[in-house]
Amino acid sequence: MNKVYKVGDVTVTRVTEMTLSGVPPEIYFAGSWDPAFLEKNRDTLPAGLIDSDSQLVVSIGTWVVKTPDHTILIDTATGNDKHLPYNPELSNLKLPYLDRLLEAGVTPEDVDYVLLTHLHVDHVGWNTRLAGGNWVPTFPNATYVFPLSEQQYYSSPASHNKENEPNFNAYEESVLPVVEAGLVKTIPPEGGEFLDMFKFIPTPGHSIGQMSISLTSGGEEALFGADVMHHPFQVYHPEWNSMYCEFTEQARVSRRRVLDYVADRPIIYFSTHFPGSSAGYVTRDGNGFKWEFI
């Protein structure tokens, strides 16, 4: 059964598309990984961060947010049948994501809004599905909301660079069809409020215009952090970028800013790629931070 979190009058449920293990940390955190960190902290780190071979465990998924008035998805994972020439592990998937969404009490027609933190391949895939050889919106009644600067970048030749190869073709298959269907609302580069209880907060670096999304309801707050962090190890080492961070120094600045913010307040942090529940709290630990799943 899916775990349901409460934030004031809002419920939040994780729908996991896939969980990946056997991810080599020296590749994932290329140029940063220090094996001594794991050996020193293995007995005190939360369970489930690594597999039996000391390789990383990461996940890909969606957050279902139900307010008193709306059903909302935050990020839409990877999608089925996608043609990703430089990302074979995520290409041509056949996963029961929509069945899992139904288990969380949501049909595609129920979704009012799809909020996208950024336009990478593993955040936009279920925006569309393949029907009769064409890409059509999976959530036909939804408005798809995402940062304007992300659209400008990923729809242009500027994004066709070596660092961005894993995302090649994602815009064409998973974003452009909802743009052409007239279902899109964009958020300006400075971010802003949305539906009274949400706020898009610029946290660039991992991608050019990534935004985290805060949720406030009934005096309680949560933060959907996007890819500010890919794995809880980055809570302990904010200076570690993942291999997918395109603008490296900016990514470190955004990560530290988010950690400082959530560590000083009773805020649930909803991650995109953390294993397990993907939800938890960041607290201060001396001059650093630590992670606790909930």
C-alpha cells in the first residue's frame, strides 16, 4: 500500500516508476566520490541507501498531491516506449506506471495539473503516451506547468551538447506534444506562486532552469526538491554533484541553499530519486547535515 503523507489539508503519495540498484558511486558522483565516507559511516547511515555490494540505490517516480480542490502530479518519471538514443537503460520501457497511479486513486482523466520541476527525461516521460503511432497527452484534462527557461533551452539547439545527451529526444516526445495541444502554462525565471499553496523556487544548476516546488497548507510546509539532490549521500556531502548536473557550480549553490532552508524548519523533503519512501527530514549535524526517512 502506498504511504500517504499529510501537509495541512493536502495528501501526498509516492508512485514509484522504478528502483535501480547496482549504481556505481564512483560513476554517479564522478570526481567526488570518496569510499572512506561509506566505510566510516556505514553503521550510522539510514538503511536502504546502498545494496549488498555497496552500490547506490536510486528511484524514479511521481508525487501525487490531492488538495481539497485538485489532483496534481509533480513530475512524471520516464514513460513507456520512449526513443532515447543516448540513454538505452531508459528507452522503450514497458512499465505498469498507470496501474500504480490507479492504486494511488488516480486515473489519467482525474489529473488537473502536472507540475514539472524541470524537463529532463526522467521527469517528463509520462506527460505523453504512444497511441496509434503518435504521442498524445497522457493526462488530457490537465494543465502542464513548468519553467519557461527550461522550455526555451530544451527546445533549442543550445541543449544539444555532450552533457545533455541522456535527455536527447525527451523534449520532442514528452513535452512538445502537450505544448502543441495547448495544455501548457509556463513559470517565469524568477519563479512564483501557483494555486495559492504552491510556489516555484528557482534552484538551477542540475539543469538550466530547474525549480523546486514548495507546498504550504494549514500552517505546514513541504518541499519537492527536484534534482537538487539525487541521493541522500549528498545531504552529507553537499559539494558532491551527480554525473547529471550540467552547471556544476550553480548546482552546488542551489543544493546548499535548499539544505540550509529545510534543516532550519520542520519541512518534509519530498525527493525525486531517493530510495525507499523518498521522503524525510534534513536536520543539522554539527557543521553538516543528516537525513532521516519517514
